[in-house]
Amino acid sequence: MNSIYESAKISIKACMGAKPGEKLLILTDTEQLALAAEFVKAGNDLGVETVMVCGPVCHSGEMPELSRASLSEADVCMMITTGSFTHTKGRAEATERGCRIASMPGITGEIVEKTLGADYDQVEHIGNILTEKLTNAETIHITTEAGTDLTLYCGGREGLADTGRLTKKGDFGNLPAGEAMIAPIETKGDGVLVVDGVIADFKVMEEPLVITFKDGRIVKTEGPDAEKFNEFADQFEDTARNVCEFGIGTNPSCKIMGNGLVDEKVFGTIHIACGNNLFMGGQQDCDMHYDMIINAPTVWIDDECVLEKGNYIYKK
């Protein structure tokens, strides 16, 4: 049995809700053709009209125009790409039109096999509980034994749950799924973030990177990779140094794999992102969005501790 093919069938049916009579677009690039072809076969075998559009590899900026145009006729789209189309205007336009979209930047056959078969009832249950708490929150306070001590502010913002259920018109999310997230206020937030996990699109951290935030903006970086990180951030618009997201991983089937798509979903981790958050109810545009994964955090949402050293202790 080809488990990649079988997992593709499960995700097309259970996560996307694709059915005969709908048009499923597999949007990919030249480095992901073989994996994308498994989804094309799976979709057509399920009786769903499934077509693949392949373009060049894109790591930032907008998707190719022909890829963007193909979205105009799709009911459902699965983006199996090397870089990410998640935060592009093309993706946002298709979502607004009603296309159901799963974005899977950097996904591999191993990730498909190991994570797309999650217990989505459990992922949804945990995500919805934490999302409600984030929606009602004024402040989020994060600490770690590694030295993180950061406070973010989110009063008036609405939390979002990434549950893997993308079956309604205009639904959008990542696969594998599993996070509760919110766009904090972009011009507030002070303290120190010690990144000891992964910085998506940058690297797995062999040594921690110490980042100081003031008024929601990175003002100082320390550690062996500080200079390289600054060079990385300087490639993008100035807002790539401003906070844009707080998220909590809620998928027990995910393990740290050095892939931001999976790592941000790992049960008991959190991530802070900088850059674009227009797609999640924020007010900040940018040509980049990158997540920084933190291990074993203690997290307070207002006066309730929901994570203690990576262990869930929230009230249901």
C-alpha cells in the first residue's frame, strides 16, 4: 500500500471535504511535482475533478500570475509547495471568493505519512478551547527556563483555531493542522524571547537566539546566529521585524522535524511570528511571515496559566 497516496485520499476527503462535481486544484512547484502527483491521482480516484498547476519555486512575494489565475476556477485547492503562498494576496483573493484552501509549504512524503492521519476531533476540541481563551484575553505572558520573559497584548483581537476542518466555503488553513492563534497588537509587546526551537525559513536553532522586543518590534538580537538572522530579516520589508502572531501547538501527532509547517503544530510548544498578519485579522502588511518555535513554555493568558513548561493545565 502506498501510504502517501492513502494519506492524500484521507486529507482530500476528511480535511477538505472535496466531492464529485467539485474542481480540486493542486498548486505546486518544480521541486514538489512527485508528491503533488500523488494528490492528483488520489483526487481523481475519489471522483473529484483534480488538476495540477506547476510553477517556479517561490520563497517570498506573490505567487506566479498563472498560478494565481488558476485559482479563479477552483472550488478546492491544496498548495503543495516548497515556499509558502499562505500570506499572498492571490491566496487571500481566492479565499474571499469562497475557495477552500490548504497551504502545505515545505511538506514532504514523510510529513504526509506521519501527520495527516491525526485525530482531528481531538485537535479541534483543544484548539477551540484555547481559541476562546485567546479571544477573551487582554495579555499573554510567556516565560521559559531558557530565559524567555515576554508580554504581548491582544485586547479586541479574535483568536483563530487551525483544526484541519476546511470543509466550508472560504475555509483556509495549513495541513498538517493544529494550532490556536491570535494576532497581537503590532505596536505593543515588550521583553525577551529565547528561540530554542526553529525559525521557519531560517534554520533549526543549534544555539538559542535571544531576541529583545520593545513596543512590538525586534530591537536587539544576541547569540551565534544573530548576524545571520539580521541578514535574513533585512531581505524583507521593515515590518518583518514587528510581532504579528502568537500561536500554541495542538496536534499530538506532530513532532519537531525541522520543518516550520509541522513544528509550529507540536503539542505543548508555542510560536511567535513577525511580519504579515492581515490574513488572521491583524493590521500589518509585509512581504514575509516567519514563525519562531519555543520549547517547553509557560504561558499565562491573563490570570490563567494554560501551559506549564510545555504541559497543558488549562481549565476546560
